[in-house]
Amino acid sequence: MKKKIESALLCRVITSLVLLAPAGQIFGADGPGQLERIADTYSKLKAYSDSGQVRVINPTAKPGDQQQALTHFQRPGNLKISADDIRLSIADGKSVTVLDTLRTTRTETLARMPQASELLVGPLGAALLGSPMGQPQALILHLLLDKKPVEWFAHEGELVLEKDQDWAGKSWSRLRVNRPLRPDWVLWFDPKTALVGKIEVVASDASTKGLVVSWESGEIRTQTNSSTSWSLDIPAGYTSVDRQVAEFQKAAMEKKKKEKPESTLVGKPLPDFPIELIATDGKTKAAKISDFKGQPILIDVWATWCGPCRKSLPELTQTLATLDSKNPLQTILLSIDQKADEGSLADHVRQGLKKMGVEIEKLPKTSLALDKTGAGATALGAEAIPMTILVDKAGIVRAVHVGITPATTLRKDLAELK
């Protein structure tokens, strides 16, 4: 009884220390808790404007030239982004994108301000997500635009609070997003304001150890300014790609009508076949694909011995992790492995997935399954893997991709899937 009383008193003392400690020096504070604080701060900002600059820091060479990475935002419907070779403005329900490298512009009508995952599709996503140089700016967009940014960051990796460090004349708190097999992100935030002043993209590959992409916010302004210009300066000679895109899409559709579809499954009901679902404890349960009928489905056919799958699965699941929690999409990761090196086949497949850096427990509405009989591969005509099949809630196959599916293609297909 005495030990229990002492333990309870110790817990109260620790709790008191946590509550009384100054911001940024919270004893026992965890990564998710600090990210909640950062996200809450950005969600309450009526306006945000930085003077962002980004560069590559290589310990074996001179620092690279700085590039602009500016973000300006004002609720409810204004956004302006300037990055290397691409600029975007959202105002008055319209989005204007300028690609300086191609000397082209594109205009779209928007019903509302998109969340970051919706915005980072197309040219802007290719520019920011296709290079580590653009990733810090994409993270700022998630903090400003997403309804649940903490969920998105948590899906990306483990949130770890690191030791405070001095920079630019003051002490900063640091939050690391530990991303298996991918570069880590380190957010430096002011312990008083919870605003992010610096983001580092830290190389994970041993061959590039020490290489860091560093974004610095510069001065951050959070006051609304009615004189702010949300328009873009478009130099003379730039052409609009809207008409070109429309003509290209029309020609592509006409060509597609004349050609044989990529898969004979497209446009037809998804064939039924037996599978074995693998639970988190490794136990299996007999099921059928038809058990998922009535909701949109993504089936990804893969195997632990498949080289391309080791690249495609982390990319595919990273995209799935960005989906809103209300999205009804059911995902089935269907392994066609037939034997295990040791132990049960279910454990072999689960461990193979973990080695790829995929934590299925953190993915929304995702099931891991075995195709032990080969009935699934036969029914789907899976002559090569990885193979991704998208099925609407009526059970009709809407898209089939063989090989590594680009994130932009997958996002587009998912947006169209009903």
C-alpha cells in the first residue's frame, strides 16, 4: 500500500512539472502533442506570409545557391506560392498556375480552397513533391490547408521530439518525422509561438549521408493585409495550356475508343475469388472479394520477391495515407506469395511488408490478404506485378495499372472513383 501511495504521489509531481514547465521545455512532452500544438496554431491563423528560401547543404561541398520558396495565405480563399520555375495563385474562386520553364499558364475554377493533398496534384505537385527542394513548402501547405494535418504527418512517419538547438540567435524546439526508407523531415519551431522557422529534409541513403535540404522561413507575418496582391505577373509571350490540354484530352479519348483497353477488366464487373485475410496477430481468415462489394475498392497485387513492388508499395501507401478519414475506399494488399522461407506464410508476408517500410496498421481501411490458390491472379489476369485495380462501389472495374503507378495518376483515379 505504501509503494502505491508513493507511486501516485510521484505521478502527481511529474504532472505538475509538465504543467508548470515553460513552452518548448516541457518535461516528458511527446512528438504528437507538439505537432498538435503547431497544427492548432496554423489552423487559427487568419493570414500567413513568409520569405522562404531553400538550398542544399552538402558537407563535402559549398552550400548551393538559395532558391525562392515563398508562401502567402489568407483565409478563407487566397493563396500565393512562388517556387523554383513555378508560381500559383488562388483568388476569387480561380487558380492560376504559371510554369516559367515552359512559358505557359493554366487557369482553373475552384469551388473552395483545396486541402494540400488536392492542391499537390498536377504541375505544382510534380514541382514540390518531385524534388526534396520542394518538400518543406509542401509541409507548410499541409499545416495551413488541411483539416487534420496531424493525421497526415503521423501517417508519414514516427513523430519524435528532439533536443532544443540554437539557431539564428535563439533556441528552437525540433520535431523529427522519422520516415522509414525515405528522407526524414525536421521541423524547427519557435517554442513560444509554435511557428515553423526552418525545415530540414535529411537524406536517409548511406551514400548521401549528411546531405540536407534546408528551408528557412525568413520573416513570418500573420496580419491580414488588404493591399496584398494575389495576382501573378505573367510575362508577354506566355501561352495558355488550357485549350491545348482540352484538345489533347479529346484526342486521347478518341484514340482510346479505337484502341483495345489496357486491361479487359476495365468496364466490367470485378470477378469474385477467394482470399485469406491476415489479421494483426498473424492469424488468417477465409474471405471473398465479393465481401467488399458496395464500396469502392483498390486492389494491389504484389509479392515479397518482386523488386518493383519494393518501390511501388511505399509510394502507393504514402498516397493512400493522405486520404481523408471519411473516404470510403477499401484497400486490399493482395500477396501472391506461395511459400515462406521460414515460419507461416502469413508472417512471411507481414514481415516482407514491414521491410518495405509499410506499416499497414497505420493505413486507413486497409486489409492484407493472401492469394494462396492463385485464383485471384488468374481472375485478374495478373501476368506482371505490381498491378493496381480500382473498382467503384457498383463493383465495376474503372482502372487497371501494371507496374509502378505515378502518385499523380493514382490521385486522379481516386478522385474520379465513386
